[in-house]
Amino acid sequence: MKQVLLSISAFVMAASAIAQTSDHHKWYVSAGVGTLGNNLLLPHPTFNNGSLIARPLPAFNLSAKRFFSSSFAVGITGAFYKYDNIQSYKRLTNEAVPDTARAYEVSTGREGKYLKTYSISLECMKVYKRFDDVSIILYGTAGAGITHTTGYDLHDGSSYFPNSNLIVLNCLYYPQTPINENKFIADIHPIGIRGGNRLCWYGELGYGYKGIVNVGLGYKL
């Protein structure tokens, strides 16, 4: 009788552990931060003195998903990132033209873009595999939605000829061009790993509004 009771107790404990760590019929909320390269989202790269600028930019995201089975969930994801590639410059503009005053023309100014982008999307998650310890899973996510971007395009400066007898200034100032647009956006992170019971950690690899590498924390409600 004692062995039977012990067996029943062990079964109940194991079932409880599985229930706590499985996802079926549960909400899963998460918050993460990804990395974007500032030359990857615009049609032209940014150069500074002939070198490509590709510093990482953070992309923040929040998500709430509902598991409709133990391996499939659908939910809403919101994301935000700020893009700033405005650069100051000073350069010779006609150094290839010899023996003229124009060969010494120097341009100074600032140019680039400043953007703030918010997005909201419908996102799904597919669990590929649960290990013996069901708190560890391999999964992938994909989503699609819209973005709202505000900011401006900046190009202003002036040129002068310091080596001529008379310094000639040529002003090239332009007003900021405002940006206010909505666009379709997609995201796919086919490789993801998550660990933990109620409170979870995760890491994802892909491309889109969550960045290239996205890491964060999640919680099962």
C-alpha cells in the first residue's frame, strides 16, 4: 500500500511540474531588446571619411501571446527603435582638380536622418521541440504588421576657399525635411531558445522589427 501511495504521489508531482512548465492554454508575455545596424534599414549606407558606419542600435519589443496548443501560439507584438545617423563633416570637395582656387574648396555641415519608429504586428510562435525537461524549448516566430515613423532628413552646410586671396563663401543651407509615414513591416526569427518555468529567459536570431539578435525575459500567466 505504501508503494502504491508513493507511486501516486510521484505521478502527481510529475504531472504538476509538467503543468507548470507547459504552455497549453496559457498566456505568455515577454519583453526584449534586439540589435539593428544603422545601415541595414535605409536604402543607402552612411559613410564618414570614407568608412562605413554600422554601429548597433537597440530595438525594444513587448509581446503577449496565447497558446492554443502546446506547440502553437498567436499574439500581438509592439516594437520601437530610434535611428540617428546625422553626421558632421569637413572635407575638401575638389581636391582632384589641381592648381585652381576651387581645388581648395572646403565643405562643412551636417547630414543624415533622425527617425523614431513604432510598430504593431500580429505574431505567431511555433515550438519545434521540447526537451525532457520541458522548461527548455526550441521555437521560431514570424509576424507582420505596420510601422509609424516620424523624424526628419537633414542636409545643410557651407563651402569656402581658405587658400584664395579672397575667402568666398557658398551657403548650402537647407531646411529639415519632415518624415511622417506608415509602412508594412515583417519579422522572422526562425531560431529561438527559451528556458524557465514561470519566469523565462529567451534568445532569438533573425531579422525584422525585433532586430537581428533579440534577448529578453518572459512570464507565463
